[in-house]
Amino acid sequence: MHLFGFSRREMSGPRPVVLSGPSGAGKSTLLKRLMKEYEGVFGFSVSHTTRNPRPGEEDGKDYHFVTRENMQEGIDKGEFIENAEFSGNMYGTSKSSIEDVQAQNLICILDVDIQGVQNIKKTDLNPIYISIQPPSMEILEKRLRERQTETEDSLQKRLEAARIDMELSKEPGVFDIVIINDDLEGAYEKLKSVLVEEIQKVQDAKK
Ligand SMILES: Nc1ncnc2c1ncn2[C@@H]1O[C@H](COP(=O)(O)OP(=O)(O)OP(=O)(O)O)[C@@H](O)[C@H]1O
Ligand SMILES: Nc1nc2c(ncn2[C@@H]2O[C@H](COP(=O)(O)O)[C@@H](O)[C@H]2O)c(=O)[nH]1
């Protein structure tokens, strides 16, 4: 089996991690904390998107912010392992975003929606699949509104996508673990406990 031209044996680095779950469930909050606590262990796979940057977001760090034309050109050229339409915008994971992280022997973290999960399952990336879920739709809506990043239209689209995500994530075998992000500390501890073995591998390799 080959992934991006490398055989699995040649790619003996740590297993990637896919973080998914509804928009507003707390994925970025948890992964930023993880990357801060374990500096030099994780590398973020920087996705491409056609949405506009939010205040404080940096091109090339949070996302590669691109036009639809640019993104479609890359997809047509086979540069993406997966891509999806979400809340009126295109999102996708380029092959090079993963290769850049894996070349450094870091645990590659992908933050993707449920369509991304379904499409990554068709590849041989072999990640650990983690779903971050909100305690309820009501709390999710409150968190999204308080974040003040969405228009009413975008918010409604995200809530609709969240309903589908919450249903699909209940299906057995889709995720290795589903973490309910109610209390942030508890959710973070659970996330760390799932990743402890991979973290150890990277830390041991550095010794
Ligand atoms: N356990 C929690 N309790 C209360 N608020 C939280 C909790 N976790 C995250 N939040 C807040 O909820 C909002 C949404 O979190 P975050 O942006 O991390 O979600 P996300 O899943 O990354 O969303 P998106 O997919 O849209 O990027 C943020 O304002 C964050 O500070
Ligand atoms: N399928 C993919 N989904 C992605 C990717 N990058 C992010 N996402 C998901 O999009 C929504 C919205 O993100 P936001 O930053 O606009 O709030 C969220 O669920 C992300 O997980 C990707 O490359 N592929």
C-alpha cells in the first residue's frame, strides 16, 4: 500500500490524529492547549479554506486562505487527500500539509469535519479518530454565538451540520473515542489519556 508515494513501512513515524466534531464543540481550544503543553511533539496539518480569516487568524498557520478557483485547481491536480463543502465554504487537507509534519517525525493533527473523516477512511493514513462533542445542541449554539465569529446564516448552517455530525458520531466504529467537552479540564485530560502512547513514542525518539 502506498500513501503519497511512500510505503507504510517507509513511514514509520507516529500515528496521525484526526480531531472532528461539530463546529463550536471545542476542537481548536483543546488542540491549541495540547500543542502548547507538548511543544515539539505535535504538528498541525494546515488546511486550505475559501472562508475569510477571522480576527487573529494567520495565513499559513491557522489555514491557507485561498480562492475557490485556486482550491479547485489544486483538487483537480490531485494535491488534496480530502476536501469538503462546509457552511458555504470549501475546506481541504493537502498532501503536503501532512507530509510537512510527518517529515519532522511529529504527530500530525488534522482538524476536519465528518465528511473529512469519511474520506480519510478511504485512504491509508491510518490515524486515531477522535470526536469532540458538545454536551447538548443548546450549549453548542450558546458557545458558537458567544464566539461571535458567525453570521446568522453561517451559524444556522453550522447547527444543521452539527445535528448530522452528532448522529453519525454515535455509529459504532466511526471514532476510536468520543469525548464530551462539558468541563474543559475533564475533556482535556481524556484527550491526553488517549494520546499518551503516541506522545511517549515521540518523546522517546528525541532522547
Ligand atoms: N468546555 C468548554 N466550556 C465552555 N466553553 C468552551 C469549552 N470548550 C470550548 N469553549 C468555547 O467554545 C467556543 C468554541 O470552541 P472552539 O472554537 O474551540 O470550537 P471548534 O470545535 O474548534 O469550532 P470550529 O470547528 O468552528 O473551528 C470558543 O469560544 C471556546 O472558548
Ligand atoms: N473536511 C475538512 N474539514 C475541515 C478542514 N479544515 C477544517 N475543517 C472543518 O471545517 C469546519 C469549520 O471550520 P472553521 O474553522 O470555519 O470554524 C470544522 O468542523 C472543521 O473541523 C479540512 O481540511 N477538511
